Amino acid sequence: MFQKFLFEELDLKGAYLIKPFVAHDERGHFIKDYSEEVFKENGLEHELKEVFYTSSERGVIRAIHFQRVKEQAKLVRCITGKIYDVIVDLRKTSPTYGKWRGFYLSGETNESIYVPENFGHGYLVIEPSIVSYKCSEKFYGEFDDGIMWDDPELRINWPLDLVENKIILSDKDKNLQSFREFNEK
């Protein structure tokens, strides 16, 4: 039994929920979550420059991150565990500027989120997880930026009850700018 790639464009133009190619048999399953050819056929030009993984414990919030220069499009998938993944449209000329969407990603569903350039991205770890990022641009620390996870203007509805309101933040994420400060730059 197998499932072909399925691409669902979201209401935040350019962002997609993607079901990968999956083949099941008596041995288990085979997953292909990226194919340059298939992505191009579906209107996505996603050249890979860097792939990395994060391993996180339950309750970790990785705030709304992005690069100010040399922006990265990302293909994000939860390999194991479960996360609540959030994307925010940071394209100042977009009709959906400042809007966010959240998705449950898990090792069971194998779905990916395609996060376009000029979007912010973050997530809440619901179960211990490994998350894969397939980036269109390499990481540049000097351009790394972010917006606080609990920004009062964005009003992201994090499902904190699923982690009993116990959150873990990095020092960097405790000191990020507000959406208002981002907007004024």
C-alpha cells in the first residue's frame, strides 16, 4: 500500500501542508518527504541548502524565528513525537500580514509544513520530539531574529494545557522583540 504526495495550499499564500510519499509493507514503511521534481510539479521551487534536526523535551517552545537577510524557506516535519507547529506571515505587503496558523505535526502523520521565505516559524513540543528542517538557505547567525512566543498582538493560541502549562524557553527566546517592534523596523 502506498500514498502519493499531496499538497494543500493554505490560506497564507505560499504555505503548504504536505503529505509525503509513503509505502507500507510487512517490513514497515518507506517515507520520501522531499523530491525536487515533485515539488516543482506542484509549484514549489525549494532548493535545499541545509538540513538539520532538533531534539526537544515536552514543554519546549521554540519561538517565532526567521532570518532578516538571506531568508529561508523551510520544509518542517516532526520525525518522532508530536508538536504544535506555528507559522506567521511576516510579508509586510501581504494581505495576510501578521496572521498565523497552527498545525499538529507528529511522527505518526508524517505531514510537513512548507514555510515560505519571510514567514516566522515556531512550535510547542507536546511529546519528546525530533523535528527536521530542510532549508532553502543556510543559517546565518548574524541575521537570526525572532518574535516573542506570547506576543499580545499576534495572540497565538498555543495548546499549553497539553503540557500542563509548563514551558521551557531558551534565554534567547525569553528576550525576543514584540510584533510591534518588528513592525516598526
